Amino acid sequence: MEPIEDYIKGRGAQTNPHNQFHNNELVFEHIEGLDEDFDYNPGTTKYFIDSTKAIVNKVTSPDIGPEWSMNPYRGCEHGCVYCYARNSHEYWGFSAGIDFESKIMVKPSAPQLLREYFMRRNYRPQAIMLSGNTDCYQPVEQKMQITREILKVFLECKHPVGIITKNALILRDLDILKELAAHNLVHVAISITTLDSDLQRRMEPRTSLPSKRLDAVRRLSEAGVPVMVMHAPVIPWLTDVETPQLVKACAEAGANRVAYTIVRLNGAVGGIFTDWVQKNYPMKAEKVLNAIKGMHDGKLSDSRFGRRMGGGDTPWYQVYVKQFEIATRRHFKNRELPPPYNYNDFQPPSKGQLSLF
């Protein structure tokens, strides 16, 4: 494919749509006539300290589990163009587009806040998902190591934790994950959208290569860490054709199971994805978008619980479901499922221990 003029390399979103909560909008017109310089480079990532006072969030969506989640970062440099979490960046004054993947808020106090959360009187452990919104192993984690320190708290307190990520950086923490797994305290989900590295680089530009993610599945499994694969999101005419091959590859890598969700382009993500697919796959863009609209009553997204991540009764979706079921029956037959979480060994942290930071 030929290079696209003015394409922002290394970014998923190619636009910075207006924040719905702002009355005014910053635009760049006749910049050559201004005396002051604008510090705007969409290829550069900036980081901001998030001084949040709480770290664990209750998940109220009935079609998502578990019931609790925590996120050490807001925004995500992975830059997945379809990411539903993009809209949450607007609450902090940013755009859901390029801002979401280039202006990252970090929470260095997260490990200590988690310790304090576990010290609450009469606290009873319930599995917490790390992360429920943005990826806890995005590139900045290599330096910050907030997720690693969080996992140390889970291990210290013998508290169950679930992890979902697109980054093979999770293997850095294999020592902690093995100990958590030995006590049935961890489930890991590796998200693999596609096995096509060219599509991955365009659609999820700063995630790990598909081969690296499969290797992470293999090494986690060999270490005794329960690991599943999320084939998510499935995008009509882009990633759906890969399902049989992807399911087979995940089984061969040792995954306990594989699941899927269908793409949903909520809020500003609809326009961001439309711009992206028209620039990257102009010959099939209309077919992709029409298929998505067909599953959501003519719209790019359906916000109704129970329907928003599915495909309804459309012919494409019915065929896809059968294709997925055939592949999983063939490659995951009699596959052992992860053991349930262990809630019996929880122990609150010592009040006398100092902050991890």
C-alpha cells in the first residue's frame, strides 16, 4: 500500500475531534502569521501526574465483569483506533483522538491507594480487573513500573486479580504472576485482534506484534498462569476472516480458552474509525462501515447493554458465530478452564508498612 499524504506515523487516530464538553475549539489556520510558537507535535507523547484519591472503581455495566476494576493510567499510547475508552479522555479536557494516545495521565500513587483500599474495615475481597479501561502494560509502564508495584500488593495481600493487555511487557512480571497463580489468585487475558502485522501496525500502532502476544500466551501457560485470548474486537471484512487461523494459533500456544467481542464505535470513536478506515483501506471502507451499521440499526454503535458488543440477527453475524463455534470446538475441545479465584487467603496489609513509592 502506498504511503498516505500527511499520515501521522505511529498513531492510530489521524484526527483530533472536538471535545463535546468544550464550547470553544482550537484550530490551526494561518499559523505563519502568528508570532508565538505552537507546541504541537502529534508524534510526541506527553505525560501528566494524576493525583487521584481513589483507585478502585465499581463496574456498573451488567454485560461486563468482574464487578471492580482499576487503571494505573488514563489514555493509552497503544493507539488502538477502535478503542471504546477514547471517549473517557474528554472528561479530562482532552480529545478522544490523537490526545488519547499522546497525552497520558499516570497514577504513581496507585499501589499505595490499593493498600489503603484493602485496609478498610470489614473489607471482603472481590476480584479486581487490571485494567478495565486503558492498558496497564502500555509503553510508559516500562519506565514507571506502577503495574508491577500494584501486583506486589495483590500478592502480599493474597487478593485475586484479573489482567487484560495487548502488550508482551507482561512477561517482565512473570515472577510475580507465577506466585499469584500458585495460590489461584490471577487470570490473564491477552487481546489479539489480528495475526496480520501490517494491519496491526496501522490499527494498533504501539502494541506488541501478534507473534509477541502469542509468545506471551505460550510462556504464561508454560509457567502455570491461567491465560485466555480475547479476539477483540472482531471487525467485519478486516479481521473476521482470520478467526479460524487465530483460534488454532491460540490453542497451540496453550490458551485455556478464547472469546470474542464485535467492534462497537461509540461516541467520538465512530468518526475516528471512519477517518482511519477510509485512509487505510479505501477500497473496502464502505463495506466495513455498512456491515457495522447493519448490526446496530443503521448506526456505527449501539449503547444498549447486551447488544452493544454483539451483532444482532444480521446474516454476517450469524455466519461469524457459526465460524467461531466450529473453530473452538475443533481446537479447544476438552480444554481445561482456569481454576476459580481463591478468596480464602486474603490478608490485609500491615498498617505500619511505608508507601511503595
